Amino acid sequence: MEKHRKIKRRPGRIDAVRAKRAASQMATVDDLAAVLGIGRNAAYGLVQTKAVPALRYGRRYLIPRAVIAKIVNGEPFATPRPA
């Protein structure tokens, strides 16, 4: 049998990636779900029905963190209307 090699990971790499994502102006649907305390499917539903404005980048939806902050604070936010 062949032995499996152990993957070497750089120390602190995961923390660096998390810090970079937290500093980003855009959030993912998973981030939206975590902040609102709902499931991923419910968060995708909000984005796909355009209840929460988001940008589509490839296969990903990106939500501005400012919009999430307004939702959490109960402030109204403008939903872009298609032309």
C-alpha cells in the first residue's frame, strides 16, 4: 500500500484568507445567510427573487456589504430596477 503524504499548510494562511474576505466590500451568499441567521437556500432565494440586490460574477452572487448592513439595521435600501 502506498502511504499518503501529509499536506503542508502555511501557518496563518486560513486566518489571512478570512481577514481578506472580511475586509472586502462584497460578501457572498454564505456571508448573507450567516449575518441574517437563515439557511443558504433561503439566502439564495432572496438574491434570486431580487429582494436583495446582488451582482452575478460567473456562477457566484456578490452582495455589497453596505446593503447587508442596511438590512441588519432595518434601513431601507434601493433595489435596482431593470431598464
